[in-house]
Amino acid sequence: MMLAADIGGPIDFSPERRFPGARHGVLLEGANLLIVGTRTGPNIGLNDVSAVARPYGMDLLLARFSGPVVKYDIYRCRDDQWFTGYQRAWFEDRYWFCPPDEVDQPFILAHRRGLQFSSHAPCPDARRFEAGLSLAAQTSTQWQEAA
């Protein structure tokens, strides 16, 4: 998956051999992050997917290709909590996952060592934010076409 390569680090393309239920996903081993994709709508299957990651202490990134814009749901295992409806943005050579405007949720940086949660936006203004979303959308479209 292009998303795993974009985040970086060692990738296990067959995590189901070690982690039953992780079929159709990829694992970023250094980040302890399972990445899966689906064409289902918002909030469908969250409990089923988190049940795969929870026993192994893995965080989870669920990419949803059900609409014109890819949305991401992120599961933080240690808190047993979902963050839903995120968009991916590119800032300062890194991918960030940004919450929907109307909710008070953290911004999430994805990198090869794991997920970092921040209460502060990764960009100083709305214009740079829109530019970051646009840059990330270009690779999301390529990935969606490949899925």
C-alpha cells in the first residue's frame, strides 16, 4: 500500500501469518501500526477492525474509500479509542491526519516510529492547510485507484 510507503519504515505485507484476522492489511512494524482499507461508509466496522488490533497492542489506520475524498479512522490501542473522519495533509515533509472542523480531536502525525498526537495544528494558517490537503489528496487518489 502506498500509504505505508509514504509513512515509512519496515512493512510486513502479510501480517495475517503472525496476527490472525489481519488479512488484507499491512503492518508498519516499527510503528506498530496496522493499515487497512475499505469501501464501506463512515463508522461501519470499527469494532470488528479494532478487535483485530487490540489483542496485539497495535494502533490502526483505516482508510475509507466510500466517497469522493478518502477519509481516515484512527484507532489508538492504549486508550481503546477511535478518532474518525480525518483527512490526510502534507506539511513539512510529513503526513498529518487532521480532524474534521466541527470536532475537538487531536491532529495526528504518522511516522515510522508510530503515531504522535498533538492538540496544535501542524500549519500556521488556513491557506497552508488547504495546500497541505491538496498535496496529500494527489497521492490518495493514486492509492484509491490502485485499491
